[in-house]
Amino acid sequence: MIYPWLQQDWLQLAGYIDQQRIPQALLISARSGMGALDMSKFFAASLLCHSPGQDSQPCGHCRGCTLYQAKTHPDYIFIEPEQAGKAIGIAVIRQLIDSLALKPQFSGRRVVLINGADALNNAAANAFLKCLEEPAERTSIILLAEQPAKLPATIRSRCQMLTVAQAKTEDALAWLSSQNVTDALPLLEIAQGSPLLALKYGKENTLQCWHEYHDNWLKVAHGKADIVILAEQWSKQEQVSLSVLLSWLSQWTADLIKLANNPDYVVSYKMGLQELLKKLDLKQVFQFYDMLLRSVKLQDSQLNKQLLLEQILIDWSTLNKA
Ligand SMILES: [Zn+2]
């Protein structure tokens, strides 16, 4: 199924089928929680369908569709990291290369979908390049990545690109309301505009958690929290992963900067931020923001969560003392 905010993107994909200009390699970049994986699977199903219907949607009852739905289509290969945050290693790609050396089993198209393509490690990415340099017969490769910049340029340059844009707020809110989500607007805000993430947050009662974190973040700024204890609590909290926490911290800092540049900037937790802005040196806030973004990139290799959080909180506290 195609979510309302993905209609334009779907039209582009459907257009490839309509016009019989199906790319050998397609790189779809989208933030998590946008529903791009569902859309990519739907596209894969359409490519495997023998007679796609209106808007190139899979017919749902041909042999290709039946096998795809039963997850037994011999010409469909799906790859993703074994675990979130883990890399895709070379063994999986070697296996893929071996499979692609054979002809597709049916007369139609073969489809490879790699979810989390930005998780290919260096060796795997280098090996994978071969699949693009020497395209296999009647085969389309779809790569889905949150951070396509992590992929080598040699891979990116060989793919057609589709970048999924941020969902329009009204589309996202209408959809969330159709899913019976209350507090849709603040949930969408903390999910940074990703509707499926907002839905998940709603189910997991993340909003309350978010408020606690935000309050503590402000307490640190006002010198009213014990940084070591807080860093320890945050690093042990299971409901909020390090990557989510770093994204929240980055968002609060980005909001500070936006608010400094535009006092009319709308954000529901504006009051606390406005107060901080009175004494903050914006240049230092920018430096702090850069440091947070670097931490986001380094988090996979960061072994000591607590130490990282402690350093961030110390920097944040020092910034507010200046
Ligand atoms: Zn079909």
C-alpha cells in the first residue's frame, strides 16, 4: 500500500513501469518512518507482476504476485542487516553475486531489494559494485538507504535516484487521525515529521518520555542536574535508543538556532528554549550542534554510551554557563 504522502514518489516509480524504462539500479533515500520500505516492496511486487494494473499496481493474482505474496518467488531477493545497526557483510553479497550469475528462473524480471543499503560494510560495498558494473540479465536492483552519502560515490553514480521528501504536515496528521492517534501534532514533532515513527511513538507512550528528557535537558542548562547520574540513567534507558536520543538532542539544538534566527518559528516547547537563548552565544551553539551531528555519525563505533552522553551534557552545561 502507498501512504498518502508517498503518492508523488509512487507516480515516479509507476512511471518507470508504464514507460518500460525500468532502471537496472535504483537508489531510494528516505528517513526511517516514512514508509519507504513498504513502497519499495510494492514496487518490487509490481516488477514481478505479469500484468500490473492501473498506476502499475501489482494485480495480486497472477503467478508472479502469488509467489511474491507467499514469499517464495525464485526471482526475488531481499537483503537487509540481520539486526538494526549491524552491517551487511561480504558473505551476503558474495551469495548475491553467485545468484545473479544464473539466469532468472522465470521469463520476467528478477528483483533485488536491499533495505539499509547504507549498512553495507566497505568490503561488501566494493564487492557489490560488480553487480552494477556488470548488470545481470533482466534484473533490477533497488537500494533503500537512510543515509545514501554513506555509500561510495561509485555505487551512487550508477543508480537512478529517488529522494523521498518530508511528508506534508496536513497529510501526516490526516493519516495519523485515521489511525486513531491522539496528540498527533506533538508526536509528529518529536518524530521529526515521520508519520510511521509518530504512530509507533504514540503506541509506546514516548511523548511522556520525551518530556522527561527535555525537562532534564533544560535542568542541565540551568545547572540543576547531576550530569554523571543523568548520563548513566540515559545510557541505561531501553525505551529510548542512543540514536533516537541523539536525534532529539540535535533537534532541540537545531530548534534553538532556528528560534534565534526567527522569533516566530513555531515549536511547541518554545518557552524553555527562548529563556536559554537570552544568554547563549549562538556561535558556540553552532559548534555544539556540529559536535552532536558528528556524534550521530560516530554512534555505531561508540562503545561507551555513557561516556559519550556525559561529554555531551558537560559541553551543553558549559555552553550555558558562558
Ligand atoms: Zn500480478
